Amino acid sequence: MNRLHIHKFGIFLVIALTAVACIFTQSRSKKNSGTCSGRVVKVVDGDTYDLRLDDSRAIRIRMDGIDAPEKSMPFGKRAKQFLDSLCQEQTITIDSTNRETFRRFISFSYLPDGRELGKEMLKAGLAWHFKKYNSDPELAALEASARKARIGLWVDQPYVLPPWIVRKLNRQGYKIQSIYKAQREHLKGMHSAGCPDVHLCEAIKAGDAL
């Protein structure tokens, strides 16, 4: 191979590698973020729903920035019903910030009038600001305002445990009834002589402090 051929081959290789890099970067970008619209066909709970896109594909949306009570938790059914009333059969525009699986996206969700669903859930007092994954001060302020007004789930203060604490305890084998029973006993001072389940009480204390 003479120098001219080597030079041409080098140029071709650089162009090919650059093209591959661009395609890879674009595919990563499309995988992890993007904006599209669709119609809500199912509300799963207070922070998750199924969206049917224009090409008839159905994807699951986990709303970014909030964590709503699980269906088995107090206000879980009410949170689901409220989200359903906001978006069922509505055309929603999503701004996807991440992708958990092939068909489950972490997204902000916008109604046709521009309202963002997560913010509406916080205003109604039916969700927590999910500070572990989101640091937006506006979302924190909306939760604080609902707490102060004691609306939604905050009407039952101080008997409120965040869903991430409940999920963690569920995974460790604790049932929802025993979790809330222990919390009420703890808040009433019934464990002053010592908690019968130290691990459970420590987890509850962590949740009460939030």
C-alpha cells in the first residue's frame, strides 16, 4: 500500500469513527431523554401512568420529582383517583429525563394547559417532593405549602410516613399494618421503656424527621 492509499484510508477511518461516535451519542440521548406526546390510557397510582404514543406504542411514565403514597398506604387510593381526574384520556406532553427500562421513563408531564402533573399532586397534598432524586426548590416549596395548610395527606400529621420508608420496610418483611401500628405507638410515647423492634423504630424515627 503506497502513501496515497494509506492517507486516504486514514481519512476514511477518521470519518467512519466520527460517524459511529455521533450515532452512539444520539442513541444515548434518545434513550435517556426526549419530548413526545400521547394519550393517558391507565393511571397506575399517584405518580405512575401509562401513555399511548401517536405510533400506538404504550410506555409507562414514572413522574419525576415526586413520590406519591403507595396504594396500600393512607391516601394511596385518593392520590391515584386525583391523578386520574387530572389526566385520564388527556393528551400529555412528557419531558423525559431518564429511562429505567425499555418501556418505563422518568418524566415531567404537562397537561394541554401547561400545568405539570407532579406540581399539581404536590399542591393537592397528595405527594412528597422526592428530594433524593430532585433538588428543585419550587417542588420543595409546594410540599411545604401543602404541609402548612394541612391539606391532603398532611391533614393526618404527624402520622405520615414517606413511601420510600414504607417500601424499604416492606422489602424487609414488615407489613403495612405493623409499620403504622409501631409508628402510632412510638408517637404516643408507648416505647419509652424500649422499642420491641429497634430496627423498625429507627426506620420510623428517620421517616418522622423528614
